[in-house]
Amino acid sequence: MRRSVRDAIVGFTVVGGVVAFVSTMSWMRGIRLGAGDWALTASFADASGLAVRSPVTYRGILVGSVKAIRVTPTSVVADLEINNAELRLPLPVTAMVASGSLLGGDAQVSLMSTGAPLGDRSADPTSSDCQPTLQLCHQASVEGVGAPSLSSVTDSLQALLSEAKEARLVPSLAKSTQQIDETAREIEVLTVQLQKELTKVEPVLRNLEAATVNAVDASQHVINIVAAMDNPQTINDLQQTATNAAELTAKIDAVGGDVAKLTSDPEFIKGLRQVTIGLGELFGEIYPGKTGN
């Protein structure tokens, strides 16, 4: 009897430990019993590394796991079990198989939603009020996309190198580099010639600058003259000067006419000669000593 009790205690202890271990692992993987699980189906062209019980995440948070994987002739179909009944994802939604790092690691399924937020009035995914045209609902299907990995990046790089080899990009690049070097040398020669021409043009530029300064001064003088001409007093003085000049010219013309008349009269010339002779004799009598010298 005592042995049976001990065996029962040992058995219950083992069963309890197994249940505790399974519960702990389930809790760590995001599995909740009676938490309103709902299912999704995702189709992938390539699901490398994906396995049953692989984690399903949304924005880096664990929300479920892969329940089963089926291989079809056209794709790999994964049944996803979501453990969060409060997860409301607006359409469109895609699923991406990604590794834990670029170098590899355990694969996981990441759900990505690019739709507008649904708001607080959206229905639960398992509810009959869930609108499959607006949000992701229970037993819906999502499109799967592949994530970049080290192998895919290597394949892409190899493809690019093959295309470059076929297109002979390396020789073309070398030729282009040579042409760029020649163009750079030509630009350098042109720069030296341009500096020489600028040295020759520098005196002309200085003369032009001086002429510009003189032109500015002349313009200022013209402005001053125009300003003076705009003064009524200056105009009146100019008019008076012109009038006086005209009167003086008339008087000179009159005197000149009279002189011309006198010089053309023979009697006037004869009398002027006699007066000159008489004055000479008079000065000779007054100053005889000086006249004799």
C-alpha cells in the first residue's frame, strides 16, 4: 500500500513536471490555451528554413506560430496559428519569411500591414462581424514574399557580375576612365591658357575701370551743368550777357565803319600827315639835343 502511494506520488510529480515544462515552453512561444486562437494561410514561392512551430511575429512581437506546412507544385503553403485575438490588421497584409539575421538562423514569419488604421470599432478576427474586405479575419489567406538573405544577396551579386561580364562593362569603364583623364588634362591646359589671357586683359580692364571712373565724374559735371541751367537766375544772366555782347558788337561795327570812312578820305589822310610832320618839328625844337642824337 505504501509502495503504491509512493509510486502515485512519483507519477503525479513526473506528470506535473511535464505539464509545467510544456506550459512554460508554450508560454515562451506565445501559445495561450483558450486565448481565442485564429488561423491564417500564407503562400510562399520560397520558404527556406521555415518549419513547424516557427514563430510568427508582427512588428517584432511574437503573435503565433506555424502550425503546418504543405508543399504544392506552385508554392509552399503554411498554416499560421495566431494566439492574439485582439490583433486587428487592416488590409492589405503580406507575410514574409525572414531569418533571425542576415547570416542565417531560425526562420520566422513576419506579418506586415500597409493599410490605414481600423480604429476602435473594428471587430475581432474571429467574430462574425469581421469584414474580410477591410481587415484580416479568421481563416483568411495572405500573400507571402521572400526576404533577403546571404544566399539571395550572393546570387544577386553573381547575376550582376555575369551581366557585367556579358556587357563588357569593365573594359568600357576603363576606356571611360581614360577618356575622363584626357578630358581632365585638356581642361588643365585650357585653364593655364585662360590664366595667360586674363593676365593680358588685366591692363585693359584697369583702363576700362579708369575710363568708367572718368565717365562717372563727367556725368556728375553734366548733372551739375544741367542743374545750373535749370536755375532761372542763371538763364537770366546768360540772356543779359548775350544782350550786352550784341550791343558791344554793334558799337564795334559802328566805330569800325567810321574809321573806314576816315581812312578812305584823302583829305583826312593828308591833314593827318601834316599834323604828324608839324608835331615832329615841334618836338625837334623843344628837345633839340635829344633830336640830334
